[in-house]
Amino acid sequence: MTWRRLPGRSVGVSAVLSLGAVVAVDVVVVRVLHGADRPWGAVAAVAGVAAVLIVAAVVAYDVTRLRVTRWRLTRDRLELRSGVLSRRHRSVPRDRVRSVDLRADPVRRAFGLTVVRIGAGGHGDERTELTLDPLTRAEAEALRRALLSGAPAGPFLPATGWEDLPSASTSTGPGVGGRAAVDRDAGRIGGAAQDVPGATGWPGEGRASRGGPDGREAGAVKAEAVGAGAVEVGAVEVVARLRWSWVRYAPLTVWSFAGAAIVLGVLYKPLDALGVEVFSGETAGVVWDWLTERPWVTVPLVVAGNVVAGVTGALLIFVESWGGYRLEREPGRPGSATASGPDLVRSPAADPARRDGRWRVRRGLLTSRSLTLDEERLRGVEIREPLLLRLGGGARVKAVATGLGKAEEGETEDVAALTPPLPRGEAARVAARIAGAPLPEPLPHPVAARRRRVRRALAAVVAPVAALAIAVAVLSRSGWPWAPEAGVWARAASTEAWVWGVAACVTATALAAALWLAVAGYRGLGHALGGRHLVTRSGAVVRRTVALDRSGIVGWTITQSYVQRRAGLLTVSATTAAGDGHYDVVDVGCAAGLELAAGAVPGLLDPFLVPAGGPEG
């Protein structure tokens, strides 16, 4: 494969995006020059010159970046050369690719471009990611399929005319350089044939079509009919798609509390640019006076306004983030080689059936997002139930996989999220389908785990309250609280009674909430061992049910605190190269926890275990 350039349309995208900086700078210029009593003609001229300079600088930088950036896909590797000041040559083996993330904001979508992020690290380290910013939609889709299917590179990469670097070994005769057509739903990519003399011999690359009238050729990959004319990937299974009734769960997420802050943040920048001081001392004084004059009217209005703004913000974020959502499974190629790597440890408990498909999440109303995960890299699935969402009967599904990148600045959704908030039953169905096997129901933990949580709740509430009560009693004996009355400091008994009443109400409320959370946390504890998965569940505020693939467990960490030893409990942590890196079975019985670890990965803990009957047993 020859080295390829990034599309020249990127210059237009940069020019459009630079208009945001132009507006901000011109507003400042107008404010400064108009405040200095400059004529409007001079103000307009300076603003125009500033706008031209900004756009020209951004375009010049992008042109330079495009000239020095090259990429290519070979038989074994994806390579990228980039850097304006500091030149870099990065290379990722194709069998190390974990995920491919396609993302296009409205401007890039208008230009037919998308940003491609290729993840190849164990925990989404940025140094192990390659970013091609941008590629055309056809190139991005073809590259995604080539990287995750293990198919030959040639038939997947459509020739794009002037965007390819000239090469003496590339034929420019008729039938070469045609534009590829990508049918994402049918899983087909069509393009013109290429004839590359002196090809590397990799099946399917550098061969012209010699097939029938339709231009197809039976290449090396028989099951996919890979030829120069088309690539058959197979039927795509749609596992879940957006139902607008799920929008009722949006107010039950954290964005309901952050919605008002988001609205104020969006309004603050343009108001501040126009010279309106939103958070000045004078504004705060006016708001405070307005609140204190009629507190019984203004306080409910402020609370209601925040609730309305928060719910509105949560609904808008849900619609923008999950509009057009679809979760699909693309079948893999029969007979494809099993992926390899240090994070793909196969244990005897692993299911012998190969899972070589791909999971793809498509979503986004304005900014389109497409994340593809190789099923071989999937190490499990997680059902997450935050408190409000759980009370409303909802849940979310996340992937436990290697190579997922980190969320970008300003991103409102977790990169590993596979579903929006949806009904709990639907989340369980999707999780079982992703896991590839029915998930067993978690077993409850010993009663000692509940006693431990109740004691912690009592200690967390009673100890501070007792300390505060002792302090207040000591101060009361010394003559506190005092209040000025007719110039003489006298004892204010009514104030003391009011303070004690408020303290009692707060203590009772906190104690009830702590005990409820303790009981809810115990009810959330659970573990199970299935044929292919280790299931662990925990959490009171955020309940997490994780089904971890037993073949992805590479080690165990067993911890036991002093209190756990007295209660006959311990915590067993399964170490893996995916997701959080470890998943805990919290406060399980000693015998049950050790049996669970020994049964999940047979042979791994045998050198460290002693039978219950002693060494002779």
C-alpha cells in the first residue's frame, strides 16, 4: 500500500471552525475600540483584518499539517506519520487493534468527513491510540472493516483520486481510482479494481478483477467473497435501537442536577463577551435582596426554575447523544485467526466456541458517533444502576473491553456506554446477548455483611452527632449561646431550644438515610459463577452488576481487614486487562470467596490453597 494523504476538504472544516474564534476576538475588538470613541468605520476595518488573519493562520496551519501527515495500511500494520514541529512515525500492529471509533461533528458531516480513533492499548492510554483527523466517510468505513475483520487491506481501501500520493507502482489506467460506495446497513463496500505490479503476494491485494461481467472475483477469503469489486461482510444483527419512550429516564440521571449549570454556562460566555457581568458583586446583591424580601415565594420559584432547567438540559443531552441509536452485531469471518496479545489469556474455563464478531454502537443527533469493538477484545459487560435510575426501574449497559479510549473534553457520555438509560429488563436482555450466554442470578452474601454495613452507618452518623452534642453542652455551661439584649449579653434560651430542635431533625434524617443505604448496599451484594462468566454485584448509590469473562481473568487479589477477619468475610478481586483493571466480590464468606476464585480459573490458586480438612485432607 502506498502512503496516503488526508482529505483536502479538511481545510474547509478548519476555516469554518475558526469562525468561533473570529467572533470572540471581534467582540473584544468592538468593545475596546468603541469604548475608546473610535469611528465605526475604523472598528469594522480592524475587526475585518483580525478575522482574516485568524482564518488565514488556521488554514495555513491545517495545510501544513496535511502536507506532512501520511498514513498507510499494510498487511501487518497501520502506520501514521505526522507532526508539524516534532515529526512522529507511529505504527500499530493490526492484530493489536481493539476498537475503532468514528466521530463527526456537524461541520465535518457537512463536508463528508469523520475522525477515526484506533484504540490499541490495554486501558485506553492515549499513547497507544492513533487518530486520523479526518478521513472521508468511505475511507473511514472501509478502514474500520479492514482493521477489525482481518481482511486484506487492498479491497477495503477505495481509491480517492487526488487524495492518494502518486506512486510509480500504482496503475492509473481505466478502472482505477473510482469512488467507493459504502452501504453500511448491507455491509458492502464497492470500489474500482486496482492492479499493482509487484504486489506483496498478500491474498486479495494488488489483483485486478478477472471475474464475471459484474466485476467480482473469488479472492482468498471465500466466505466473504472478497474481490476488487465488492466485500460481502454478511448480515448485520440489530440487537437494540432507540425507543423514544426511554427519554423518560433522562431526568433520572446526573444531568438533571447539572442541567441548570449547563444552561448558565452556555449563556454566560455570550453575555460576558457582550459586557454583561453575570457574576458581579452588584448582581449577587440584587439577587440576594430579591430572595430575602419574599422568601416563601422566591425560594420555591428558584427551586422550580432549577428543576425545570435541569430536566430540560437532561432531555436535550439525551436527545443529542442518543438520537439515531443502534446497537449492532456484525458477524466475523469464518476461519479467521484468533487474536493474540498479552491481554488475551485463555483459561481452561473458556468457551471453546470462537467469538470473532464485532459490536457497533451508532448514536448522535448532531455529532455522529460510531464505536466498533472486536468481540475477541470484549472481556465482559456491566449493568449500571444509579440510585435515581434504579428507583425508576432503569439501568444502563457498559462494555468491559480492552483498548477503549478516554472521553474527550466536553464529552457528556462514557466511552464504554453501549446503551442509553433503558428499562431494567431490556438492559438485562442486551447484556446477556452481548455476553453471549445467559447470566446466572447472583447469590446473596452472609448476614455478617449486613451487620458490618449497619455498624458503619451508625458510626458515620452517631459519632459526629455525639461529638457535636458534647461540644454544645460544654459551651452551654460556659454561658453560650448569648445574644445582645438592651446592651447586655443575656442567655437566649429560645435560641438554644431552636438549635437543639434542628440538630435533632438533621440527626434523625441522616440516621434514617444511612440505615436505608446500608440495607440497600447489602441487598445489592451478590456473586455467581456461570459457565463462562464471573458475576459480581455491589453498590448502594450506584449498583454495578459485572459479568466478567473468565477467560480474561489474569490474577486474583484477596484482601481481609481486621473487621472482616472478625466477621469471617473477605474481598476477592479479579484482575483483568480490561475496563477498571479489577472487579471486586465484596464481603463474601471466606470459604465461598476462595471456592469462587478457585472455580473461576481452575489451577490458578491451587498452590496457595489448603483443603478444609488440613494438609492431610
